[in-house]
Amino acid sequence: MKGHRVAAVVLGLLCVAGLAHADAVLDVFRTQLEIEKRLLAADLATYDRLQEQQDSASDRLSRLAADLLRAEKEGEELGSLTARSADLSRTENELSNMISTAQRLRTSITTRRSYIELLQSEVRRLEEAGQTGGDELSGRWGLYIEPGGIKGTMDLRLEGTLASGVYQLSGGWKGSMRGTLIGDRVHLERIDAQQGFVAVYNGRLVTRGGEKRIEGVWEATGLATGQPAAGSWVARREIHP
């Protein structure tokens, strides 16, 4: 089927480009699944219209055949009988073509349904794999920063060893995070939406009581009057992608 070839070609291009991450592959299958569902709906609508046309042609064929037989019995003139026979032959050909088209369409619908089931199965598999096989850093973390008892959240995404994301702290402070994860060592730079690059956070991934945490220290990049220059921080995982 054409859909199989399209999905295979797209996946091949992703692999060649080095972009075949699980989420990229999942997007390909989801997109192809939606396309196949729309094509199936179109096929079913076409088949429904074809069935109506077949019913009409069958009724017309029965009527023409009965009229021809009646005319033969009544001794209608040859020219009229020939015309009736021609009309009957055209209708028979039309109905035969409709039947052939319906047969091909039923085969297409069955094949497409089978392909949709395969795509749905693969989407489920990839979604489950994504839920259970994620990295240790990607997701939402609850932040607790001292001194000051500042609370907030950060949403991180890891690509290889590079980390990026956004954060929001009590008091309305928000911005982005960028950094690295090497082994269990986390290095993050905090870029505030208003003040720019304001602090560096270093920490270590640990598990305490079954809870994934990052524990470490932070240091300001500049000294602001009345503001602490360093401190400690803890992040607790809240949502795993």
C-alpha cells in the first residue's frame, strides 16, 4: 500500500539525518495514522455512494429486462426491440463496472483497516516506551532555594548531555535554564526574563526514599545590593515525560 511506502520513506530520511529520536518517530506514525483514518473515511463514503448507485442500476436493469421481455411477447417492432436491448446491455455493463469497483474498494478498505491497526499498535508501543524509558533529567521539578525559602518549578528537556528548559519562581521571577548532565552531575545556568544571566546552579542527581532529587549549591553571577550571592538548592521530580 502507498501508506506503507510513505511511512518507510519518512522514517528512512529521519534515520539518515540522524533525527530518528523516539518522539520524532512517534510523530511520523501519528501523522500517518491520521492520514489513513481520513482516507478510510473517504473510502467508506465512496463505497456508500456506490452502493446507492448499484441499487439504482439493479432496479433499472430489472425494469429494462422485464420491459424487453414484455415487448418480445407483444410482438413489438424490431427497431424498438433493438433499442430496448441496447439500453439493457449498457445498464448491464454499468452494473458490472460498479461491481468490479466495489470489489476493489472493499479490498482497499480491508487493507487500510489492517494498516491502521498496525499503526495504532506501533503508536501505543512508542508511547509506552516513552513513558517508561525517559532520561533522568527531562520533566518537571519542584524547586526549593535557600536562603529565603524560595519555591518554584522548572521544566527540563535533555538532548544527549545538553539540558534546556524554563523555570518560574515565587515572586513572579521566570526565565530559562540551560546546561548539561554529565554522569550524575547537573550544571544549569539561570537566565532571568528581566535581568539576564543571574546565577549558576550545580548539583548531583540522587535518590532518597524512592524520590528522585537534585541537590546542590548555586552562585550568583553578579552582586546585587541586598541580595544573597550564593546558597543551596534542591529539586524534586514532579512529572516524568
